[in-house]
Amino acid sequence: MSVCMSVDIDQPGYPLSFPGNTPLEFLFERVHPFLDCIMRPLLTTAAVAEHLSVSLSTVLRLIDNQELDVVRIGRAVRVPEEALERYVDAHTQYSRWMEGTS
């Protein structure tokens, strides 16, 4: 589930004048919480391979098997940091001794 949401600047509470703030400061105050949704870090396949300590061909196989989400920009392939975190979380195996701890 995405935490991103849309903002309607025409709703009450968004004044047309900017008392005490410049328009840019006002906009940044309203948009800042949503910047992480817009500007997600994208990793190269080489960076993903290094992070996982696997070969580049392993990362490409994960992508071909649709086990790892990617963003394609022209011919470039990038992996959103969030997708890598999801993959690692889904494939993390804990020892049995940890099941009884809280």
C-alpha cells in the first residue's frame, strides 16, 4: 500500500495570500511530506548486485522472473530502493530460536 496521497490546494486552508511566507516557502511546507513519494531513490542493477552480494546476472534473472520490481527509463533499468527492501523482507529467513523472542 502506498503512503502517497494527492493534495487539493483549492480546498479551504490554502490561502491565496502568503502571510509571513514567500510562495515558495508556503509550497514547500505543503509539499515536503510528499517528496519521498515523488523522489524515490532508484538503484542501478550493479548497485543492487553489490548490496545483495550477488552477481549482476543474478539480479538480471530476478528482474526477468519478475521477482524484483523495476523502473525502465528508455533502455535503462533501475530498481526502486523500496522494491529492493520489499524483496529482502520477503526473502528474509529467521532462525527458529528467534520465533520465541519478542
